[in-house]
Amino acid sequence: ETGVTQSPTHLIKTRGQQVTLRCSSQSGHNTVSWYQQALGQGPQFIFQYYREEENGRGNFPPRFSGLQFPNYSSELNVNALELDDSALYLCAFRPGTSGAQDTQYFGPGTRLTVL
Amino acid sequence: LAKTTQPISMDSYEGQEVNITCSHNNIATNDYITWYQQFPSQGPRFIIQGYKTKVTNEVASLFIPADRKSSTLSLPRVSLSDTAVYYCLVGDGFDTGRRALTFGSGTRLQVQP
């Protein structure tokens, strides 16, 4: 519906492992944000990429890193996984036009479970 | 970052009007107020956005007083499918650069038959 896809849908990892999550949009929107949503809580902003550069970051450690590609798709990488990293990871695209509007188009999310 | 406060949960019945109020005392001059809806295991979905006074679209109305320190999402004649979590957000920043949306815990709306 939003044209935003995320892969994989579900993922199970063990502590200490590394994970890469992917996100893409059909819209051509050039700004992508990643959010972590723990069970029963609202999404928490991880970081944002605009034209392949990180230009905003929330309160997450450096082991959370990302990439944006020329086609605006994006990856979220998490190293040294911890149990508390278990969550729904959401990406959202936004039109890269100037202005204060914050409409974002979210994907369905990737459910990560760390054992 | 502008922080928001909403009721944790609300209950309603089909056909009723539901009003969810959000407070955002430290909203910045350039911030817009945006509401999202989220169903379980899905990403949030944009509902409505406004800056001041009143905004209405096909699904909801948004009322914002002059001081902009609060806003009220109004859902007319809710149905069972409106059962979801509703988030109020204010943006941080004006240009296309740094923008950190802050989600609170949201309001869990339960609509009964």
C-alpha cells in the first residue's frame, strides 16, 4: 500500500551475531529513516539518510549503522547483537522536498528476535 | 526533541466519535503535528497533519489551539477496524536535513461492537 518493502519479514539471531536488514521504496523518495519498536512501545528513531549520507541520529550506539544506495534503498546493520535488540525494525521514506511536513511512508517491518 | 503525552488507552463503541488529545508543550515554531495509526505487526500509517487551527480529511479531523501546546485527533463514527494504536508526533527541524520524529507510547484505542 505504501510501496515500501522490507526484508526479511522475520529473523532469529543469537547474541553476538550481526544482522543486516533491507528496505526499499517504489516511490523514488530520497530520505529514509529507521526506527526500532520494542513490544508495547512506540517506534524509536535510530537514524536518517538523505542522499546516501546519515544526517540525523537518535540515541543508539555505533553498533547500529546504515547505508543508503544510489537508488535510495537502505540497509540497517546491527553488530554484536544483544537480547534487548529484539524488536520490530521499521523503515520509512519521505519525499526529499524542503518544508516542515513530516509525512513518512512506513514499511511493514522486520521482526528480529535475539536469543 | 519535542515530547508528546497521550492517554495510554481509550475505549469506544461503534458509531461513536472518538477524540484523542495530545500535549506537546515544547513544540517549536516550525514543527508540524502529525498523527499516525498502527495495527499490530504493521508499520504506522499517516492519518492527518496540521500546523494550526483545524484540518479535516476523509478519515479524521485535527484541532490545534492557538498556543499549539496540544492537539486533538477526532475520529467520527468509529468502526471495529479503527481499533489500533494512535501516535501523535511533532517534527524537529525545518529543512530536509536533520529530522528526528519522536513517537511516544501512543494511545491504544479499542472499539467494541
